Amino acid sequence: MVDFSSLMGMVAVQLLIYAAGLGLCSLLLRQQRAAMAHWAAFLLLQGVGFVLLTHRSDARTWWAFVGSGLCFTGGFVTLRRGLLVFVGLPTRDREQAIGWGLTAALMVALGPQVDQASWRVILSYGFAVWAIGRAAADCVGPLKREFGRLPFWMLSVPASLLVLMSSERVIRQALNMNHPIELHSLTDGSGAVIYGYLIGASMFCFTFTGLLVTRLVKSLHHTSQTDPLTGLLNRRAMEAQLLNELRRSRRSGSAFAVVSLDLDHFKRVNDLHGHPAGDLVLIETGQRLLRAARSTDTVARTGGEEFIVLMPEVTAGGAREAAERLRQSIGETRFEIDVEGRTHAVRMTVSVGVAMALPGEDDPRPLMQRVDKALYRAKSEGRDRVAEWVTTEAESAANQPMESTTRPAPPP
């Protein structure tokens, strides 16, 4: 049968291995380094606490009885702080410093003597209940919003296990202050508490890893789908959106349009004011298009000074009106560009091409060819205007234009 010290040693080794793993990961993953370092410190302190427990004996040394308690309570402080860092909330350092400082001071004052052991038990387990409870109250909402229910419950289970286990020890001790139930031997349910700690800490470790991987995967997906300069969708994401809209249109029979926009004479901005000014123009263009588009529209930057707007559930007339509104959102107000403390007023215009998806169309390439030709027509007819490519079903295969409508540029 495993004795008390051996069991403590095995638990300590397991926790220290978990701590080393998270610590190594924190060195490799810079973006999540702070949270991972906190969680590694939590597991490290728990492991050191169990190492100190292996030295408990009738001699009742200070480190074995008081030092272990300080490690356990300090570990719960780092656990809570790491969760707050992970979800981006204030770390509440003052509150935690006061709470742990008072608890630690009382534990030191009580000392390792057996006649004060019951109070140490209440302080140690009571602090664990407080720290985990406060962490749960702070982080439940942000965790559920970001990761959904499954990861939330995966984190709730070990937290609930530790809170219930610690609460049970506090209540039992308070009801019988003459009989300390500290972890000293495999009696009074101490074995269950030890295994509960090991299971809870292990679940925390695996859940932390799962949360980190989930966040990293989401970040990679976002990066692969987003234009880094404007924050709009990129070409790859827009192509996926367009394909999905074609499929939805075939099922429902609803019409939709694609609008292509290209800033006129954009190279002049870079030549006259520098590339930082050009970047600011592109960012502001994206914001103006987002404000002018409908809430159901999708706006993307597909390269250089080119933008695409996908307009579902729209008629040809509605698409023309919406495209004109987008054109006006760019040209009606000058761009105020601040570069190195100097403000430049830049007037930009945009050429716009519009094309409707054909009934039953399932390949986005002909649609994009039509909208590109409409954009080219807007450019060739003087820029700062909307050109529409209108086709019949019979003529769509040959991509022959039936009609082109342009809107003259407003007077300067």
C-alpha cells in the first residue's frame, strides 16, 4: 500500500511535469506568454506544496506545515491572475495582494503548532474557495462568449471540483475545531482530497492547453481571411463568400449583385505624399465603404486599391442605387490624411462596376469577369462613375453586353 509521503511525491512529480510543459510552451508562444506563465506558476506552486507535504511528520517543521499552505494559496492567486490576463480583464492585483497577504500573515502567525492547525486548515481551504470563486465570477462571461459552452464547462468542472472539495473541508473543520483535518496522513478523507487536487489540477492543465489551441486556431483562421491593412475580408475570403452566395441563390432563387470598385489615380497619392499616406487612404476607403454598405453586404479588399462588395437579396435597380451610394461615399468628401504630424487634404474618386448573378449560375468566374468588364468600362469612359453590365440568360455564356449605364462625374 502506498504511504502518505510516497503519494505526495507522485502527485508533486505529476504537477511539476505539467508546470514544466506549460512553462516551455510559454517560451514558444509569445502572444499567450503571460497567461501561460501564470498557469505554469500555479502548477509549480501546487507541486512545490506537495513536495513540502512529503516532509510532514510529528516534528511539525515550519516549511512542511506553513510553507506548504503558502504555496497552495499563492498558486490560486496566480491561477486567478492568469485567467484574468487570458480574457483581457484587469488583474485586480490590489485586491489579490490584500487577500493573500492577510491570509499568509495569519498562517505565519499561527505557526506549525498542532493547537492552531484547525485555523490553518480553514484559512488555506477558505482562501482557495474565495480565489476560485472570484475567478469564476470574473471570467465566466468572457470565456463563454469567446469559446462557447463546451470549453466553458471543461473549465467549470475542475473549478467546481476544487471549490466543493475545499468547502467541504472548511465546513468539516469548523464543525470540529478540536480535531485538525490537515493533510498529514491518509486519514479523515485526506486521500480523496489529494486525488481531487491531482484530478482538478490535471483538468486545469489540459483545459488551458485546449483554450490556447482554440484561440490560436481562430487567430490563424482570422489572419488567413482578413486583409491586414484595412481589416476587411481578403480575396480568398470573398471568393468563399461568393461561392456560398451562388449556392444559396440557386436554392432560393434570390438575386444578388457584385460591385467592384477601384480608386482612381491612386498612384498619385503614393507619389505625392508617400506610401504611409496611401495606406491611410486605403484604410479610410474601407471604413467609408463599410458605412455606406448595407448591414447584409460583405466588403472586401481584393488587392492594391481594389475593393469588392457582395450584395445579397438585391434587384438590378437596387444594385445600381447602392453602387452609386458607394461611389459618392468616396468622392463627396476629401480625405484628411495625417502623416508625420502634417495633414494632407486628398480628393479621391472611385470607378465602380456592377454585375448581377444569373439564375442558376454556379461558377463565380463568369460573374467576376462581367463585373471586371463593367469596371473597365467605367474607367474607359472617364472614371468616377458607375457602369453596369446587363446580360440576358441567352447571352450570358458569350458575356456580350446588352447595355452600359454611366453616371457622369460631378463637377470638381
